Amino acid sequence: MAAVAGITLPLLSVSALALTIGFSQIGSESGWRTSETESIKAEAQRRGIDLKFSDAQQKQENQIKALRSFIAQGVDGILLAPVVETGWDQVLKEANRAKIPVVLIDRGVDSDPSLYLTKVASDFKEEGALAASWLAARTNGKCDIAELQGTVGSSAAIDRKSGFDSVISNFPNMKIIRSQSGDFTRAGGKEVMESFLKAENGGKNICAVFAHNDDMALGAILAIKEAGLKPSKDIIIVSIDAVPDIFKAMADGETNATIELNPHLGGPAFDAINASKKGESVDKWIKANGPLYLPDTAAEEYQKRK
Ligand code: AHR
């Protein structure tokens, strides 16, 4: 007990107040991913959370090892940004048995939802559908599209593709003529776009690029310029994330549209773990969808975000 101005208070140790949370992050493949990591670390610090951070460098096996180590340490909760959608059942069951709540961050898994507390993420299908609807309106429903897919097997790539395809299937003159993974990286986007341009008459057959993220779109912009074409004019570009560099490219007239993916997912994830500790119910999906941005606000958005 401690006495303050004559009042006796129960003495609470810091460890009784602060949560210890393990965070298994995918890696640092994109500008968006780096912002998400920084935002979650900052939010943990603001709340006095002891965050045990592990960078999986794009490997699921590293994530599974990290989760097992968090479980062995008896953390109060786990944030998992799963690199791919499948293969999580066993380790999620282990966390469940240890009564450690797992919050999926940003990407989803195909496991039974009873194995995790909640998913804090955007609806990737809606993002893909929004990109396709905008492109259909922009091209009057006539466009041959080159698609730069994200990491193979990730929910972000699977669902963005399926959302996009579901909309263009309503337009007989819109079709995907090339589609390949650029692994969500700028270098991958550039390399794949170079091969598309070569295969499609130097790019003359390509009406638009749908890039599953901004970094691949930024790589594609470089490839298009090197091929002697004007990105955004000769080839329309739509992508997802809304990172500062894409707004700079848009303000410079080199890309056409981006859809925002909110990187500030730490707050709702920590709130969900707190709520579950208090025995409160938590929604299975805490959605964080963002709007589509066009060049008219790009310079202003760049100033706000850079
Ligand atoms: O899972 C979300 C995606 O992963 C982002 O769009 C991309 O930039 C990333 O790295």
C-alpha cells in the first residue's frame, strides 16, 4: 500500500497494468507495410504496451516460429499479419489452447473463425471491385488490362483479383490480357511490367494497368516511361494503398487513381484484445475500408502524408 496526502492507495505494479503483445509482421515489401509497422509500434508505445515485434521476411515458417515463441513466453495477445491465407490451423489451435487471443491484422486466413479473436482489415474484394468500377466508367467499358498481382496465396491478392474480376465480367469489352505476380514490390512491378510491354506490342495493346498495390504501380510507371510511353495517358493506371509516393506520381500526371488502405490498425486491434480480457464480445471482422483518390486532390494529399 502507498500513502498519498493521507489517503492509502493499493500499490499496482507496472507489469499488472501493461499488456505484453507479440506482433508477427510479414516483412517490409512495400511503403504501406512500413507505415503499418511504424503506426502499430507507435500505438503500442502510446498505450504502454510491451510489443514483441518479429519480422517474418515474407516466410510463413518464420511467422509460425514467432507465434510459437510468443505462446511459450505467455504473452497477453498476438497480432498476426498472415503472409498467405492457408496453413494456420495448427498454430492457431495452439494459441487457443494457451488461451491467448490472436488478432489478424490486415490480411485474412482460411481457418475456422473460432480460432482467432477478430480480423482488423479492409475488404479486399470491395477494393478490387471499386478499382474495376472506376476503370469501367473511365474507359466506357472497353479496355484490355494488364494486372500486377500481389503475393501469390495472400488474401490481399486473391480477394482483390476476385473483386475486380466480378465487376469486369459485366463488361464484354473489358478483359485481362496479362496477369502475373510482382510480389507487392516496386522492383517486382517494374520487372513484370517490362515483360508485359515486350509481349504486347511495346505496350500499344495495353489500355490499363490494375496493380494490386501502389509500389507495383510505381515500378510499372518506370517501365512504361522506359518503353517510351506516357503513364496515365497512353496507359491508364489504378492501384491500391494511397502511399505518399503514389500521390506525388499522381500530382506529376503519371498515374490516375489509388484506393486508400488504412495502415493505422493497431488501435482497434489492441482495443479488441482489451475487450476480450474483460470478457466483452468482439466483432469477427473490424473493417477499415478507404476511398478512391483522383489527381484533383493529389498534390494536397501528398503534402498531408509525406
Ligand atoms: O495486405 C495488404 C497489402 O500488402 C498492401 O496493399 C501491400 O502494399 C502490402 O504489402
